[in-house]
Amino acid sequence: MQSKQFIYPPKLQAGDKVAVLSPSAGLPEIFPEVFDLGLQRLRGNFGLIPVEYPCTRKMNTSPEARARDIMVAFADPEIKAVICSIGGDDQIKVLKHLNPEVLRAHPKLFLGYSDATNLHIYLWNLGIVSYYGGAIMTQFGRHYMMDEYTVKSLRHALFEEGEIEITPAPEWSDEHYNWGEPEKLRLRVPMFSNLGWKWHNAGSVIEGIAWGGCLEIIDYHLRAHRYLQPLESYKDCVLFLETSEEMPSAEYVYRVLMGMGERGLLQQFSALLMGRPKAWNFDRQLSAEQKEVYKREQEEAILKALQEYHPSMPVVSNMDFGHTDPQFMVPSGGHVRIDGIKKRVFVRY
């Protein structure tokens, strides 16, 4: 069992102030209707008070400015949590401008995913549990209405403590409408029946601390090698990964895992939780059959890498976190229990 001690930040209460930041892209400036809908639901559905910062609604802000927003929000005693507006592709540039001592002294709930993997890794290194998922524009500002599966998980992450069982969502989607057409915000997105999770090398019970995020951002860190810890820091942790709307090829996915294997990193983990890959985007609108091919090829690439580097590793794939909808919040740095015998998964919020 991994010996690093993690702190769960204090839970929220109705009426608490929450920082809504854009540590990556400032898309609220371009799509204010979507962002405002998300803020409306943060207030109405959860009873929380959003507080914006200088970079929240601004595109192309500097990494230094975005880091300043993060530091001010964490240091402010009135702010009880920090939630990302959306992801992006350059948050890794922000990390070098953060003050780790301030963040360590003021642990707060942090939510976001995709490019926010960078901050999750940074907080993990400080021993602070954070929650992978729940961005304002994509989950709170979701077309038609928030998904109840996501809402339930958000309530657990934000307000409740203890271990809960994660179960497959009844339906899912990886399609959405164009944010440039705000009149469609009240239309229901297409949903598909969930055939459940897939289990590989099941048959044992595994417990560990969660580490991971978006595979493409993990690749940033493999290349930069600035924020990765010594290999033994990840011993017996549970790896969680998912891929983004960029829809990386199976070959790319294999190569990232190959790099983790050659580094000796992949072998440290006791199990892998893999999010359902997003297999549709505006520039690649795959058919149902093409989606299945894409997902199967990615799964085969993952199993190929594991067969080479960690053949006994238990894997649960097609899970409901990451870039498809709905999401459960993955507690990065939090405790995970995988019962491969009964095929059940539990996380501690």
C-alpha cells in the first residue's frame, strides 16, 4: 500500500463561496451563455455562490495571471472550493508560477478535468485530494439539463464524506451541440444505452490511492518530467486514465503507455480504471459502427501495452468518467477499492 498521506479538504455547505476559475482556456468569454447557465445551476442546484476572478472570462491570459487567480482563491478563507470553467491545452505552463506552501496550507476542494489534470497532479504531489470531473461549462452548463448521475456524484464530492459504490450510468453520450448556437442550449443531447463496464484480469480485491487523468496531459508530464515523483511514490496506487475530444489514435495511446512502461512507471500501479473514450467530435462525426471500431482499437492498444509491461494488471474499462457524459468524480489522491470478484468499485469521497 502506498504510504503517502493525503488530506481530504473540508466539505462544503449551502451558501459557501466557490471560486470559478479558467486556469486553462478562457472560453467563458466566447460562450457566455453556456458559462452563465453553468453558474445558474451551481447556484440553483447546489446552493453555492460562484466568485469570478480576473482571468475567468478572458481568453489568452498569461500563465502568470492564471496562477495568480489560483493563488488568491486558495489563500482566501471565504473561498471554500475551486472549480474550473473548462479545460484547454497549456495549463502545465501555469504550474511553475504556483506557491506550493500556500496551497498546502489552504487545502480546498478542487474540481476539473482534461487539462486540469495538471493541477490534479500538482495537488497530488502536495498530498491534497482533488476531484477529477465537474467543469462549469460541460457538466453544470450541459445542454437541456444536468445529468442526475453527474449531480449525484457532485453532491458526494462536494458535500458528503465516506466510501460509496460507483455503478455504471444507465445511458451515456459523447455528442453535443455547437456552443455557437445558444438557442440549442435547451435541446436534449443524444443518449445511448450503457452496456456496462468491462473487466480484465478480475478475480482479486485491490485497494489503493488514485492517480491519473487525461492521457494526453499525462504524456505532457512524461515529456517534461518536472512534476512526476520518484517511481516508488506510485507503488500500489490505482491508475485512472481517459482520452479527450482530440480522439487520439490507438497507436498514440499505445505509445504513451509504452513510455510509462519503459520508465518503470506503469508497473508501479496495482490496477487501471479506464474511462470510456470519446469517439465523436464536430470534425470527426463517427457513426455508431465507427465508434465501436475506435473504442475497440483503443482497448486493444491498452491491453497490448499491459501484456508487455504489466500482464497481471486488473483493468476496468468503459467507465463513466472523463470526456463522455455523464461523469462520476474520481478522487485523485483518494482511496479506491476494486472488488474484482464481485465486480464492484468503491471510492472514498
